[in-house]
Amino acid sequence: MELRLTFPQKIIFGCGAFRSLAEEVAHLGKKPLLVIGQTWFRAAGRLDEAMASLARQGLDAVLFEGVEPEPQLATVQKGMDLMRASGADCVVAVGGGSVIDVGKAVACLAAHAGNAEQYFRGREVPAPGYSMVAVPTTAGTGAEATKNAVILDPASGEKTSIRSEHMIPRVAIVDPELTFDMPLEVTAQSGMDAFTQAVESYVSARVSPATEGLSFSAAGLVGRNLLAAYRDGSNREAREAVALGSLLAGMALNNAGLGLVHGLAHPLGAAFGIAHGLVCAILLPPVIEYNQQVCAERYAALAREVGAPGDGLAAFARSMNATMGIPASLSQFGLTADKVNDIAARTLKAGSTKTNPKPATRDDAKAILFRLL
């Protein structure tokens, strides 16, 4: 067996961990580019808090604000341009997975020749870029621990990952307190994204002894605590568990890969603008059922870990979705029978599809999609 593992150089987890941000950044540079989203970080007063903390540490932060929920190629290029023009020497990304993905791309690519589109189209990242600190404000993507950035090009309708081991953050600061005031919808969708990543990495064709424990623990932490976090956002124990589960799932998938849920999710998200966590939640039950024949023992172990009833893991996921108001169908988002073939074709090109435990053909992908009409 050959094993290659990549993780952030330093991970800081716990309530209050955000207060260590300025100290950690000071080890990496003097002029950080601070990457944030469109509304929450500023509206919650966290932006002023972060800027003041960085200034007290003698750091001259440059603000890059407005990353979209589905980050676009042009946004990465804007960040690269600002990084180069401002003389920033490291990157801090505070936000959900989209913000962190843009931060990773900017930190890595701005240090090298070329533009964002060239790397999006497959140009190899030649070497490490600027150091980066990732601070998630949602519990779902695990982007703080992964080596890829999922980017959308609206012009071509393509959604893909810029991927390199050089893109993994130097430091991940995971503070569950930052997730306490997530809206119900974000809690549900990001939480199901984390659960899906835990499940898929546990049954992936690249699962190893080094990753299966991370995946298994992540599935249990999220599966047993997500509904409690959804029902009461101030439930500290539940929020901590889901945030930790998300982190562990990110560490696992970074090394084990994912599966057919994510292979289908990217083209669906690009075509219909469906939030990533939402589409993963809808896809998870039928993909579990598709894989059941080759993963029965592993799915049964996960079902026992999350306390699922006798009808198994797929039914457990459907019940979680229903409780949190996640629909069971994709038709309301624009998927129709005449679009299924194109989505299925794009699915087969996805790297995640290649690590699904049961090989999938175009007809297999189409059958799953038709079930969700």
C-alpha cells in the first residue's frame, strides 16, 4: 500500500480560537489580504474585530470583500490582481467554503505567472504560493483542510476544481462560535455537505487506514448532532460536534477522495445554480442505494454509529433532509428529462466519480437523476 497524506501544517480548534488569528498571521507576513464574503462577516461586526486585532499586531491588512456563494473565475482573478498590486504577502480567508476556496486559489496562484483561467483549464501549479490562514464560519465544506478550490465559470457553465497540494492552507482556525448564528438553511445544507463528505470518503475507492477513522468519526459527530444544532443554534455542544465533524471530514476527503454524490453535484450546481450542500443532501440517499451492493458492511457500520433505525443509512439521510426542510426532488430547481443526458455526461468526467466504490456509467448516472425528477 502506498500512502500520501496532506493536512494543514497547524490546526487550531475550539470555541474562542478566532482570537488567535492575528498572532498566527504575524508568523506568516506583515500585509495580509483579508478575503471575506458579501454580507455576514461585516454585518455581524466581525470585520471590525478582525481588522482591529490585525492592526494591534502591527499588520496592515488589505480587504478583498464580496466573494459569491458560488465563487466565480472572475472573482479569483480580481483577488489575484489585488494581491499583486497591493504587495500583500499572505492571505487570510474568513467565511464559508466559497470564501476559503477563493482565498486558497488567490494565495497559491498570485505568486506565479499566468491568470486564473489558465489554471482553471488545467495549467499545473508549479510551486507553493503565499501562506494562508483559513477560518471557516460554517460547518460543512471542510475547505480549511483541503487542497482544492471549486470555481464556477459562468461563461462556459463549467464548475471544476483547481487542485494542487500547494493550495492547502498553512493554518486552519476552526472556532465553533463563528457558526452559532448561521441561518437555519445554512446550518442544514452545510451540515449535510459535511455528512455526505464523511460518508463518501469512508466508502471511497481510495479509503485507507489513515482516513477511515477520520471519516467514521466525522459521520458520527455530524449525524448525531446536526439536528440539535439546527433546532437550537446556540447549542454549544452540538455546534462544536458538527464543526469538528466538518473538519475531520475535510481532512479525510483531502486524502481519500469522494464519490458519485459529488460527481453529480458539481455539474448540477453549475447548470442550475443549486447550493452545493443542498444538492449533495438531495443526492446522498439514492447514491447510497446505488452503492449498497458493494458497501453494505460499511454503510451498516455508519448506520449504527449515527443511531439509524433498522431501515439503514439512506433512510436516515432522507429523514434528516425532511426534518430540515430539504426537498427530495431536483425538478423544482430546473432539472428536466431532456437535461439529464448532459448532466450524466459531465458527471463521468469528474474526479469524484472515479473514486466512487461502484464504477458508474452514463446510464447509471442518468438512472439516479431520473429518480429525482
